[in-house]
Amino acid sequence: MPKFTTEDLLSFLYDEISVEKKKEIEAALQTDWALSQKYLVLKEAHARLSNIKLASPRNKTIAAIMQYAEESIHLPK
């Protein structure tokens, strides 16, 4: 049975893998307890991250960043 990396599991979670590899991981998840536990942790973390409400920066902060970017364009090289 092939060893799957965390990256493989994340690709599986985000459905960014080939059909063949997806089938291999699905089969491995049925028989490999440690792999299935690792996948469940990643899946739970993904769900929690998806539910986090992110705060937007204040308009003053955005304006300062934009001003800095504009000024840096005109700096001599």
C-alpha cells in the first residue's frame, strides 16, 4: 500500500487530484486507521477555517498601504 503525504490528503480534501489517486486514497482511508485519523483532523481544520469570520482592515490602513505603494513606484532605482 502506498504511503500518502499530508499534501496528498489536502489535495484529496480540495478535490485537486486525479481520479486514479482519489480511488487509491479512498481505499487506503478504509483500511489505514492512522491515515483516516490524519484525514479527519485535516477535514475538521478545513471546516473550522471555512467558518472563521475574517475582519477587514480599516480604510485608514488600506489608504496607508496604497499611499506607500504609490510612493514606492516613483522611488529612484
